[in-house]
Amino acid sequence: MTPTPAERAVTRTVLLVAHTGRGEAVGAAQAVAERLDASGIVIRLLDSEAEDLGIDGEVVPSDGAAPRDCEVVVVIGGDGTILRAAELTRDSGTPLLGINLGHVGFLAEAEWYDVDTTVEAIIAGSYVVEDRLTIDVLVRVEGEPDAHGWALNEASVEKSARQRMLEVVVEIDDHPLSRWGCDGIVFATPTGSTAYAFSAGGPVVWPEVQALLLVPISAHALFARPMVASVDSRLAVEILAHSTGGGVLWCDGRRTVELPAGARVEVSRGARSVRLARLREAPFTDRLVAKFDLPVGGWRGKARPRGPSDGAVDA
């Protein structure tokens, strides 16, 4: 979904979001803003970041209206900064383009050393946009809806007291699956399969696969394997009413809901996707190799040129 020439003929606006607590992110944001401004693109800034960034631009409130009418949101930081930006863009559908200044940075499209190429692609409009599956989360207390949430990576139900296990029953499509004593449960999207779910022992799932993941955390049970369910399934976990402690729901590690004993958490396919801008259509295998620095020495497949940040493998 590359912007059309007619769309680019009108005034172009880019929202810039950065991890202002890191000096290198501020410097990179200033460099990006300078290049975009020189090309006639309007720079929009969040009021919570504008002073720290020291960039001249259109300052707007830090809410869901910030990315409206923007062509793209350029995010400079790690995956945490991109997840924060996703909270702003989910309703508007504005695509995110991440420049990684963190560690692994699976959600980012470019690395810090690739800023010039990234800015050139934005100016030329030479990027594509892909939709990423999200999950919607409903919390019920005593059978009644109590809270709603959503996540791009994962929703996790975790114990709130370190010294106690969480006693839960897991359910898929209105049928009970198993009862566990555990530290928690991770419900993840394919995008989130390389995040918390991966650390908990879950499988890596290619982003284009339509599926929901269920990964137990330190379950004290013989059958507690990670599972991959249909994207149309409804996954649920109930904290047993006689549990000695409640739990807490985390959505993307950023938004929390306290869960009393007896609470029920239902997870289903998200009604809205999050859109990510991509500069090139590199295979996900190459991204895995690059991000995890996987050993591939000795491979004798067909050689191809390595892109500036696509993680391609040389023979």
C-alpha cells in the first residue's frame, strides 16, 4: 500500500516519536527532522516530547488524535517505544516505521546506522505497509465485563504475589483444556512470538501466519506445552475462586488490570490491526538470523547481495 502520487502531492506530515531519555535517540530524531523538513514535509511532535527533542514542528497532544492526517509515524527507539506509538496509531491506522536504537528491535524496520536510507525512502514514498494481527482482551469479574484491553505482542496473566503460584483453568473455544498451578499464561500474536512468549519457551511464528499462541509460564504440570490455536478461536483463563491470591493482566507489558480470585480473561482476534511500514520485503528468516545473530556459517545456498539492514545471509 504505497502512497499514490496524488496523495503525496498534498501537504505531507510525519509524526515523530522518540525515546527522549536516550541522547542518541534525540540526536537521530533531530537529524531525521532536518532532512524531512528540507524536503517540505511537516514535522509533528507530541507535546510530551517536543521540549526534550528541541525540534521546530507542529506540537499536538499525546493522544490518539496525534497521528491523524499523517502519512507515517517515524519511531526512534526500541520495541518499547514502538509499542507506545502503537497505542496512538491503532485507531487511526497510520503506519509505524521504527528505527531501532534498542537491543533486538524486532518491530523496527531499520537500524540506527541506516537512518539516511530510511529518510530517503520516506521522502520518496517507497515503502509498503503491512497489517499486523492484534488481540482483544476482555476481563470478567463475577461473570460481568469489568475491563477491556488489546495488545500487539501479547497479553499475559501473571501472579501478583511472588511467593504463591497462580491456580488457573485454561479454556479454548468454550471447552476446558487443563488446570495448572503456574506463574502465569502468555497469550501472544505471531508478531509477539519473538517477545515474551519466546522467552517463556513458545515457538517462533512467521508474522503472516494467522494464529493465536498460548504459552504457560513455569507451569507445575505434566501437560503444559505451548500451543498454537486458530486465529478464530477464543482463548480464556480463569483464576480459581479458591486461589490464595489474585493476579494481574499485562497488555504489551505497558497496561495493567488487577485480577481478583475468580476473574476470567478472554482473548480473541483483535478488531483492529496495527500497520507497520516496510522498506523492503526481506524474508522473515533473514530477520531472525540478523536479530538473533544466528550461526549460519557453512550454508551453501544461492548467494545474493546483502541489503543495508535486511539481515540477508551471504553464502
